[in-house]
Amino acid sequence: MKILAIIPARGGSKGVPRKNIKLLGNIPLLAYTINAAKASVGFSEIVVSTEDAEIAIAAEVCGYKPPFMRPAELSQDDTPSIAVVQHAIAFYENQGVFFDAVCLLQPTTPFRPKGFIDQAILKFKASGADSLVSVLPIPHEYNPHWVFEEDQNGLLKVATGEQNVIPRRQELPKAFHRDGAIYLAKTAVVKTGSFFGNSIAYIESDPLLYVNIDTIQDWEKAEHMVHKFNG
């Protein structure tokens, strides 16, 4: 299976300005994800997608000079990730290079344990699923079977639509949320405008290494975690 790794790195971040090239520990944030991708044996190609010249230089220093600059219209605050991935696929296909699947690796989730990406790829291949995402378990108190919504009468109803509330924690089914570290999907699925398709496999991340950097508070959390990750 030929897999294209796509690392999106936009220059116009608002919550943490210039975060992709901001030093975390002693290297740019972007470098953590590039290094994790480089360490994987599962990728046929790795590309950093950016519209920013400084980020392009940082990627080149890490060994991956972007083969294209992302158009400005695909680098806005509201640009969906799927459009960025589709653009990268189209670039390679226009060069006559085709991939069976793509893997989106977001720099904002920098701490991926050694071998984690390859474990995800192996599970994705073995599953036969349209996609695979990395996830973390949801604490039982936030399980969707214990989440309520307001109905049209101002009363509460179980968000899942069930008539009765599951009474015991032990009876709750497992529930997960995407952590943003890995998205794997068949290229044909991505071309339809979805990262997920009809069947989704998953791999659990290490909650002790989880941070998704969007705000200054998230960055400060990452700074407290980086020495443990590097150690």
C-alpha cells in the first residue's frame, strides 16, 4: 500500500502566533511531526503543505522541502483539512504519482511515541476499513449515554435517543474522541470529501502524551510535557 503522509502547517495561526516554527524545547513545533513521519517505515512520500515561506524553510531544514506552496485560498482560518489533503493528492496525481491512502499528521499534536504511526498503519491495513483515527477514551461521566440534551419542552432527554438512562458505569459501552494525532484514509474516500468513509478503525493514543495546541494554555502544557517526551 502506497501511503502519502501530509503535514499541514499554515502560517496564520491565531491562538499561538507562528506556532509551527515556534521553539518547543529546542526545536520548532513542526519538527516533532516531521521527525515522527521520518521515523515511520510505512510512508512512500512525506509532504509538508504550507503557504508560508518561513515554514517552508523550516521544513527544508528538517529534510523535507515542500514540492509546492499551498494556495492562499486554501490557507484561511476556515479552510477545512480535507481540502488541504485533496490539494496535495491532486498535485501528485498531476505528476503521475498515485497513492492508495493518505495520512494526515497535524503538528498541533506533536507527541507521538516511537513506532505509534507504524502500529496505526499496520492496524489500518489489517482492518480493511475505509479509515483509521487515533483516539482517547472518554471518561465515563462524559459518556454519550450519560449526556443529556434539552427537548422542545425544555426537559432533558438522553443524547443517544434512548428512553432509559444506563444506571451503572460498568454497563456503559466504551466511548472515544479523536485526539488529532493520526488520520489515515483511503485516497478514494478522501476524494469524496470525507476522512472517514463507511468504516472507521481506531488506535488508542497514550493519554499522558496528549496535547492539542490551539491556545497559549495548550502551549504551556506542551512545554511542561516536552522534557518527559524527549526523555
